[in-house]
Amino acid sequence: MTTSPTGTVDNDTLLEIFRRTSLINQTDERFRSLLISGKIRLVYYPVRGQEVLSASMMTALNPDDYLVTTYRGVHDQLAKGIPLKKLWAEFTGKATGTCKGKGGPMHITDPETGVMVTTGIVGSGLPIANGLALSSQLKKDGRVTVVCFGDGSTNIGAFHEALNMAQIWKLPVIFLCQNNRYGEHTAFAESTSARQIVDRAVGYNMNAIKVDGNDAEAMYLAAKAAVDRARNGGGPTLIEAMTFRMLGHVFGANTSYVPKELVQQAIDEDPVPRLRKTLLDRQISEDQLAAIDAGIASDLNDAVAFALDSPYPDAGEIRIDVLSTEIAA
Amino acid sequence: MNAPTKISFSQGINMALDEALAADPNVFLLGEDIADAQGGGVFKATLGLSAKHGTDRVRSTPISEQAIVGAAVGAAITGMRPVAEIMFMNFLTVCMDQLVNHAAKLRFMSGGLTSVPLTIRCGTGAGVGFGGQHSDMLEAWFAHVPGMKVVTASNPADAKGLLLSAIEDDDPTLFIENVAMYAAQGAPPEPGYKVPLGKAAIRRAGGDVTIITYGRPVGEVEAVAETLAAEGISAEVIDLRTIAPFDEAAVLNSVAKTGRAVIVHEAVKAFGVGAEISSRIHEELFGQLKSPVKRVGSKYSPVPFSPPLEQAFLYSRAEIAAAVKATMG
């Protein structure tokens, strides 16, 4: 049931994971710095520490595969390929955003890159992911759906209904649990009766993989195995990717409930420098990595400027997209 | 074979589903026990459809309402037109998140990038002894959520025509079926018959008072109107058919003519749809009203089991007649 895929990841794939990791890492950092400086105003759910698992997962997907994620999902959206300018504009409520500013940070949607739903309700993405996968199964379009959620989501009913239905219908869906050890402010062991999330797959007779999500190679191999299985009609997989939420639930909130030794351990195991070291060990030059970082920093400058310079939506937009026809003024 | 001279409400629904499945490969049905192997639906509304269209497109589900509606939402945002059967309206309470936070809002929150052309069918209604958790009329809850349409039929032909329109509509639509009416007979619709959403029907023309109603009470109101005619009161009877958004023009035009209005629904009177319609009439026609608008609904109580209590709960013909006479002064 619980398998650990083995194999090797080639340099090009690992560099692609690095590129996406850098994009996530720098974007997250920029959001936080602009929030501190007061240039933008939003409730921000940091993804610091969870970059590599998402970059690895999405690198194993095709561009037209589907993604469902949560309010802590900017790493997933970026890794899936969402346009950076539109994302920044949406996070800042601008008319040029992915959703014309109507969705905001918790409801990012970009069907062109497969970002189908971002939900602010814990656990509710899983049943919807089944529907995306069911559509692919009925249409035989070969797409795979990935739904991301935290360990806290596995304690809500929708998780269990969704896993059961996905398994009986053999849906091409991957349930990616990003086990970051905390649900809001409550530690895993205090809220979750299972020893580990993969144990919950046993009850649904579902294939499951537990993996160090901060290890790019292991994470990519796990993701690839699940994607191949789903695409070949083998049905769903629950992946439990171990990681750590390094900056708490909401940016700026008190995180004193996290034991200091856990924080230190997370810093020691930080996946971003770890991936860099892996690449350097493979004789990839520091210059090459620095050039990737610099290119992203430049894109980020453009995206932030685009978002800050963009107009807010017209008030009349309140009557559009509520129903299929415009609401009377 | 000759066309039937009468069809039941269930047959009307079955005809709409059959026609929609035949016309559009994107239409599929899901719900508990709806395939023929499980009996073709507890109210037999889907009987024979899985035999004709296959169990991929007429699929029985686990008893998992969140998973059912979630799967329907997910499939709908890829362009499919799912029709989900939620056996009883009260069961919508266990999937409110999917309906209210997702089905109704994804179009708006995505800035129109995704839409949810989903139809939810549900049975309900007092008078047949199902008690407190299988009988509620909760249409006002859903009418209050921007982004959803709410529809109900008063006869078999309308059931067919409205359901077909709901399936073809690009917005999520809740289709309410009164369980006391499944066996009710009525004139069969012509092939291809559709009833446009948002359009009321004038069931009886009259000049003294407008009675606005929908669903099962339409027949009761027509009977009362007949009795009142013998007493010299000429009532115009409007069957809304679409509860949200309701046909405001039809209501206001009629009340502008009669100067009197009574709203009748099976739902509990307090905070019901009647309150909204009454308010709209007062807002638009206050100076032209000859008397205050009256409302008739069921009592402020859970639906009781014991037959005399259940009857005491329900609105009655006597109450409708009394309300009309009260408006006549």
C-alpha cells in the first residue's frame, strides 16, 4: 500500500524544480516585505518552508492538468505556472488580476494554467477535485487532478467522503497532504488521532505514499509515481508530504505556541538551501543558480510594479459574474 | 403507441432528464440509488435512465452529500452539466458548504473564468408523514445566496419544462420537487417543451386580488379562487415557477391592476419568500395598494409526524380564503 518510489531525477528536472522553488521563495518574501512596508494590505498565509514539495509536485504534472488548492496556496499556484503579473494584481484587488480582483488571495483561479479552484474552506477542495477528475475520466482527456490541503484538513468530513468516492470510482486524482505539523494554531498530535496521515488511506483501500516533502528528489519521484498511476487508470493516491510551516498560520501573528527546538530543526532542514546544495553537489555552477534567481527577481519587480500601477475594478463589476446574465442596476 | 393523455410529476422529471441526456453528452446524473440496479431513485424519477444511457452517466453514489455536490461542482467548472439528486431537501444541510461557498460563488470569485452549470434536484414537503428531517421547505435560504437560482413546479408539464431549462441554464439551479406531488397527474407536455426560468405563469385571471404562489400550493390556491369567485371575489393566481430570481414584472403588473396581494407558500411563514415579495410590492406600489399585503405559510414549528399535527402545521385553504377576504376589507 504505502510505497516509496525509487529512481533518479535528472539535472534538467531538478533545475526546473529549483526555478519554481526560487519563484515561490522570492514571491513569498516579497509579499512579506511589502506588507511590512505598508505598500499592500491583505491577509497573507505564508508558504515559507513548503516551496520544494509544491515545486516538485507540479513539475511532475502537465500544463493542462488540474489543480485545486487552499488559501495557503500561492506556492501551488506559482509552481503550476500561473502568470506572475495577474497573480500579483489579484492579490492586490486590481482589475487586471486573474479574477478581476473579485476573488482575491483566497480564491485564485486561472483555468489556462489549470488552477481551477482555490478555496478558503478547509477540506472542501477535495470533493471538487473528484469532480474535475470525474470529468477527465468521462471525457477520457487524460488529465490528472491534484488537490492540495494541510494535515488539519484530514479531520473534516469532506476529506473522508472524497477519499471514499475517489477510490470506488478509481478517479485520476492525487490527494496531496502537505503535512506542515499545524492546523491553525494546534499541533498535529493534539488534533489528529492518526499516527500519520497515510494511515487514513488504509481505511479507503487507497494507494498512499509518505515522503519527505523537503527533499526535491524524493518528492518528485513520489509525485511522478502518483501521476503516472492516475494517468494510466490506476486510480487515486494519497501523498503525505512532510514539511514545516515556518512562519505560522497568518503572517504577523504570534507563533510562540511553536516550540523553539522545532523552529530550529525546521531552519536546519530548510528545503530551499538544501535543494541548492543538491544542485551544487551535482556540479551545477553557483553562477547558473544565481542567474535563475536574478531572472525571477526581475520578473517579480515587473509583476509588483504592474500590480501597484493597475486600476481597481469599476464599481459596476458588482453586477457582473454573479449570474450568467448581468444583474440590473 | 399513442401519446399518454396524462403523465405523473415523476414522469415529467424523467422525460426532462432523458431528453437532456440524449441531447448533450456533457449532461450526467449522480445521486444516491438513482441507477436502475438501486431502484431508479427512491421516487423512481430516474427509472430506466441508466439502462438507456449507461451507469457512467446515470451513476449511483455513496451516501455522501458533500462528495456528490462537490463532484458535481468540479465537473461543472470543466463545462459538464451535472444533475445531482439530493434525495431530500433537508440533506442539503450537510452539503451547504459546497452549495453556498462554491457552486453559487465560483463564477463571481473567478471573475467569470469558471461557471457552475449545475442542477440540484431535491424532494421535500409536509403532509406525507416524513417528520421533522425530511419535509422542510428551505427555498428562502438559497434564494438569499447571490449566484443561485431556485425553481419549483406546480404540475407535471412544468416539471419537465422547468427542469430542462434548469439543466441548460449556465447558473447553479436548485430544483425543488414536492414529494406529495410525485404521483400527481397532469397533461403531458409536447416533445421539446421548455419553460423559461424567471417567468411566472398566470394560472387564473382576475381583477380584485393577486394571489402569488408556487409549487404544491398552486393547486390549493386555484381551488380557493374558484370558491371565492362564487362569492364574487375575482382572484388572479400567479404561479412563480422560478422563486429566485422571481418574475417581479409579472407580480408588480398584476398587483398594480388589482391593488391587493396575498402570498402563499408551504415554507414556514416567518422570514420566508413571502416576506421578500411583500416588501417588493410595498416598495414599488405602496400608494396604489388598497390594503396591506397578506401572507399565508406554514406554522413556526418543525414539521410534526402525527397526522393532525402535520395538518395543523401546514397552511390551509381556509387560511388562504381568510387572507384574501382580509385584503378585501
